Amino acid sequence: MLEVVGVKKSYGETVAVKNATFSVEPGICYGLLGPNGAGKTSVISIISGTLDADGGTVTLDGEVVTTRSAGPKRKIGYVPQEIALFSEISAIDNLRFFGSLYGLIGQHLSNRIEACLELTGLSDRAKEPISNYSGGMQRRLNIAAALLHEPDLIILDEPTVGVDPQSRNAIFDALEILRSKGKTLLYTTHYMEEVERLCQRVAIMDHGSVIAEHSLAGIKRMLPQTNEVQIEVESGAVVDPATLPGSFSYTWMDSTLTCEITDLNRDLPAVLNALNDLGVRILSVRTRESSLEQVFLHLTGRSLRD
Amino acid sequence: MNLLWELVRKDLRIYIADRRSVMISFLTPVLLACFVGYLFGLGGKTDGPKKVSIAFVDQDHSTFTKDLLAKMKESGSFDIESMTEDKAKHKVSKGDLALAIVVPEGFAAHASRAMLEHSTAPEFKFLIDPSRTIEASLSKGALIRTTMQVLTREVFGSVSATEDNQLPFKIVGESQAVQAETNSSPAAHAFAGMSMQGLLFWAIESAMTLLRERRMGLWKRLRSSPVSPFMFLLGKGISSAIRAMAILAFVFGTGFLVFHFQITPRVENYVGFGLVAIAASLMAASFGLFVAALGRNEQQSRGLSILAVLGMCMLGGAWFPMFLMPQFIQTISKAIPISWAVNGFDGMIWRGLGLTDALQSVGVLLIFTMIFGGIALKRIRWEPEPA
């Protein structure tokens, strides 16, 4: 559906996007991850037709997307990172205006406004000036404004920044409904848990390039296969990691021993037996799979929120 | 067409929603115009004209000087006091008086001879407070006219001029262009000038709103839609021009009611006034787009554009009539849109000019509109520049 091939963008001397290449299949939620300054927003701007690339191409259903291509723009719903709404007027007036930009008029426009307000849970306060809205409600309306013309591709640039958990859940619910209706979502965020909840496929950007692109499970497999095991022992017990088996990395904090184990079946019993032999009473054992955050750290050497 | 209407309607709704901003944009030019109109001492029927305090130094002690003094006192325009030249100099230096007129010994005899025999004219001396040159310049004009009236009567006698204000000849070029009541023209000019100043300042505020919208990502969102930049700017321009016309209607309406000036009562002048108002509104609207398109951010653009508007108002005759300005400024003013708007309004209200003259102003204002709009269309940036 969406093909991004070799996209480049510079602002004067600053290279924002060196080389972005990825493709998005229809009907999925595609996550675009990267820290601040990675070039995500520039790529999103080029895909949404608000910015022209210096090189490379973006095609949507075979049509090239540029700032002047009206055809593909009709298939795209763009939710900017900022709350791009007119705060002085009501939600209905905002939606009426944004709908008219896509040629919606009359009863059809009214119906679409009603549907989008309902989807985002804002129907009961639709006539109020949005300056009265909470940040979360404004974020929801920001999304609603991009859905009026029933786009095939919905681009969401960090749509949950600064929202309360209730509004975040409402946004996720709305996005899941859209995906269930076959819409394609391109989603950028800082929050790994959002990607893990929503996305089926992920591209990781850093320093203007896509450094990894895979399914969510595939991305996680890029990390050397280890499992983090946390073993909580009885208070007062003292364990010298040198006495424990294997060449695992052990850390000891308070009454918890943490170690990285490659094969749980093979190595974990050996560790537990060694602790038992030392007379240490084990209170709990927890294991954790590699997280996307760890993958990101492994690939880029920095945290997503850097 | 529906899209254009929606673009315009949205802007009008936003404008109306901010009632304080509406009040400011309507009332500021009215208050300024009333104040400037009042300063010119021609505030209609409310308080009567303000008298200018001047000194009269009579070194001639002739019948002419006695008549001149009496005539000036009668005029009601001056608070005039006789005194010695030294005292007059002192009072003017202190700023107590704007002007002193010194009639040297033998002035009347010399002046009479000069009128009849074309001999060398005697000197008529003025002492002027440099901080009150405008007041002094206006007073000088009236003094010279009164002097001419009295001197003419002295020379040609009562046969030629039985009434004070019925001279046996007219002074060519002084007031023949003024069709309406002469005492309302400075107020009308003040309203024309201040309304244009108000429109341009309001255009700056509109530009700041546009830059704020860009900072908020609204332009980016609009850019992601299939609407062309031309259509977007056209919608902005039309909505701004409608608001500008409403402001002009309110400002001039107040002027007509409070200061009792009026458009010269001819159909062509009403048409001309309307066309100048439309053209001036379009020019102001496109100026706002021009500022927004060139602006990097709100703070920087506001400072530069305020400076530009103040310069245009000063050089374009919005504050003071152009005849008070040096010749080179009068020449420069031809390149300033505000002067064409003010001249257009003046022409239709009190100069008694015709539709052809109004169309000349309209044409020039529309050229400025196209220049500002064209630059805005070419230079508009949809996203804030990256830091």
C-alpha cells in the first residue's frame, strides 16, 4: 500500500533523513520508532504530503505522494504531533471545516462528524469551544479531524503525548476499531508499550536512517537471546556470585539476585540448585522476555526517550 | 466555491469568537481618529475649536496693524496678545506661545506700495516655537490670509471690500478644491489616516494569528489536505478583507456621526469611496499575508512589521496632511500604499474630486495587493523552520 524508498531530506546543512526505506501493507498498524531527532517527523511529513523530499519516492497505492498531489492526499488522514485545531470554535465547527477541505458537504458531512465524535467519545461536548476541553479530549478531537473523509491510511505522529490514562485508552480503543475496519495505521511514538499493544510491524529510525524493520516478534529476536531472571531470596541471606555456576552475568541488590540466562530449561535449574546447596531460601523467581526498549537500546546505544 | 466559503466562514467565526479582539480592532482607530481630529481643533459641535495662543508685536503702530489685530481677534481662531518683541521672544522660547508675529515699523506703507507698484515687499517676521511647528504652520496660513484681507482693504478701500470676508479677488489655490465644509476636512483626514493605520496594525495581528497557527501545526494539517496554497491564501485574504471593510465602515460611520463630515454628495463620490474602501481593505489583507509569509516567528515579525507600519503611516500622510511634509517625503509617499488610500478617501470626502481620481487610487492599491499577495504565495512556509 505505502512504499517509502530511499527518502532523503536536509534543512540547510542539517541532514534530517539520510535514507528511509520501508513498506506498509494494508490493514496493519505500522510503528515508526526513534528518539527525538531521528527523522521520524520529517519522514511522516513527506508521506503526508506536507513536505517534499530531496530524494527518493513515496508512493501510495502506486501514486507518487508530493505536496502537490491531491489524489493521494485524499486517501491520507494526518494527525499531527501538535494539537492542530482552532481552539476558539467548537468541535463541530472544527470538524465541519476540516471535512470541507476534503469536499464533504451537507448531510454526508454531518453524518461523518457525528460518527467521528462518537468514535472518539466526544459527542456530548461537541458544541463547546475546544478551549474548554482537557488535553486528552483535544488529542481525541485531533484524531477525529483526520478521520472525516474516511482515509485508507491514517498517519498518527505521537498522538498520545501528554494525555491522561483514560484518554490514552480511549485513543487506543478508537485505533483498534479503525484497524478492525481494515484501515492502515502508521504510528510514531516514544512509548514502547504503545507499539507492543498496537503494532504488527515496526521500523526503527536513528540518525535519519531506518536501522531495523521487521514484525514486532522479529524485531525482538534481533536482541541476543537472553532472559532476565530475578530471584528473590530470604532477607539477610548473603550470596557470593562467584560461587554460582555458569558464566552468566549476575547482579545482587538488596535481597534480589538478577542474572541473564540464555536457555531457561538448561541453566535455570542449575542456578536454583546452587542456591539451594548454599542453604539460601528462595522466595520467588521471575523471568522477563526481551523488551522493545532493550532492543532499541541494543541497536542504537541509547534510550528511546533520549 | 463551497470550500472557499468554508475557509472564509471559519476565519470569521474565529474572529467573532474573540470579542475583546473585535472591540480593540474596531475601537482603536476610532479613538485615535477622534483624538487626532480633536487635536486639530476641529472637533465638530461638541467643544468648539481650540484657540492658538500667539503674540502680536506692533512696531508699525499704523491703522493697518490696529485693523489686523482687531480682525485676528474677531476670527475666534487665536488667543492673541500684544506685547514687545523681547517679551514675545521670551514667551515663544519658553513654549508659552506657538508663534509671535512681528510687524516692523513702516510695514503698512511698504506693503501698500508693493501691491501698487510691485516694489520690494517688506518683511513680515514670525517667531516660532520649534516644538510646535505644525500649530505654527497652520496659524501662519491663517495669519497671512487675514493680513492679505486687511491690507487689500487698506489699499483698495471700502469700495472694493464692503464686508470683511468679501474680498474683491480670490486667493487662487487656497480653498477652491474643498467642496465640503472646510472645518471638517482635518477631522476627515484624521479618520482616513487613523483608519488606515488601524487596518495595517490589525493586519499585523492577523499575521501573528497566522504564524501562531503555523506554530501549532495547523498549516501543516491544512497542507496535508488537497487544498492548494492559492485557495488557502485566497480564503484568508477574503476573510481578512471582509473584516477590514467592517472596521472601515465602523470608523468612518463614527466620523460621519461625531465630526459631521460627509462624502461629497454625488453618486460618483459614493461609488468612489466604496471602491477605495474595498481596495484599501484588500491591500491591508494582503499586507497581513505578506507579513505572515515572510515571518520566521511571531516576535521577530511583530517588531519588524510594527516598524514598517509606523514608517508607512508617517511617510504616507496618515498622521499629518502631506502638505506639511517636505517635498522629498511627498515624493516618497507615492511609493507607499497608505498615501493612496488616504488620498482616495480625502478626495471623495472633502477634496471634492471625482471617480477618475478615486480609480487612480484604487488601481494603485490593487497593484500593491497583487504584489503583497504574490510574494506571500511564493514565500509561504507551511512549517516552522527547524531550530
